[in-house]
Amino acid sequence: MCSPPLPPPARRSPPGPAAAVAVVCASLFVVLLGLVAADWAPLAAVDRAVAEALHRHAVAEPAVVRVNRVLTDWIWDPWTMRALTAVVVVALWRRGARAAACWTAVTAACAALLQQALKAVVGRERPQWPDPVDSAQYAAFPSGHAMTAVVTCGLLLWLLRLCGASPALWATALAVVAVSVPGVAFTRVYLGVHWLSDVVGGALAGTAVVACCAAGYGARSGRKDPAAPGQEGLAAPAREDPAASDRPHRM
């Protein structure tokens, strides 16, 4: 008696763009981390030149310093970004998109822990000035402001794409991100509390974390592209029609 032929083995879908972005950004971050840890002279020279040029301008322009301090201490502060993420997580949970809410919350928490761990391990000193215009705590690399801003903005863009946001909303979000991410990075270097490589490292690490989240969510959901618009998961759950349950079922 012949047994039925076995079905062919399931093929794994190739990794999507999110996984590729995660690998590229993580690799670039590791390279930069090595250069920072080794105190590579060309990198240190570029950091010093950029920091000194911006510091001279900051010392001469106290009004510009005040604007940058408001932006970095209030609008783009990491706790402001985390509060925004918390609001989004609560909104997702209330709409029934609990998987996306959990992935967003866990990603933001892991990013914060990773940031502090890297600061403790690298232990890079911040720029020192005889006439500082601002001050900051903890080690310099990577920039917590830059990394948190990238993680928050990246998660919001991912969620908007996941729920199929309208073109107008998508364009508005892209414009906000295009201003916020470079803006917060500039304020940290302009105020003399970070080196240029600090904010670049924070942006690379943040992008890698968000890309890992998108790739993991896509793999869990069995989709090649986790950012495909119109996917299920963020829509509010459909309500059952109470009248339908009272209708007799036809045989």
C-alpha cells in the first residue's frame, strides 16, 4: 500500500527591508563604537572641530542658546518622548491592538535600557568647556536624546504605516520626524554637551532597535513586509450586532 506523498517543506520568506535596515544600522553602530572606544584620532579631530565651531557661536549668541535649551529640555526631552510613547501604547491597547501596544512598549523600554548600558560600558566623557552654556549628566556615547527621539519617531512612523495612514497624515508625520531627529541632534552638539559622533551613534542605535521591532513583529505575524499598509491589528475590534444573535439560524 502506497503512502501519500509528503508535502514539500515550507519555504521561509526572505528577510524584509526592516531586517536589512537593522543589520546595516547595527553594523555601522558597532564600527562607530569601536572607533570611539579606541579614541581614533581622525574621528576625535572631526568631533573636536565641530564642537569648537558650534561652541564659539553659542557663546556669542545667548538668545539662540535659550531657544535650543527649550527645544532640548522640553520638546525633545527623552521623558517627553517616552510620555508620547506611553500615550500611544494606551491608545493602542484601548483600541484592541494589544500586540502592537506590547511591541511598542517593550521596544521603547529595551531602547532605554540599552542606551544606559552602552553609556556605562563606553564611559565616554562629554566635552569640557571653560565657559559652558549647558550641562548634562551621565556618559556621552551614545546620545540619549538622539536615540530616544529616533526610537519614538520611528515607532510612530511604523505604527502609522501599519494601520494604513492617509497620505496627508503620513506626509505630516514625515515632516515632523525630518525636523525632530536632526533638530534634537543639533541642539545636543550646539549646547556643547555631546560630540558629533555621540548623536550619530544614538541615531544608528535607535534606528536598529526600531527596525528589529518591525522585523520581529512582521515575522511573528507571518508577513514579509511588516509595514504594509492596511494590515489587520490596529483597527478597533468590530462590535457584535445584538440583534443578530436573536435572529433564528436557517438550516
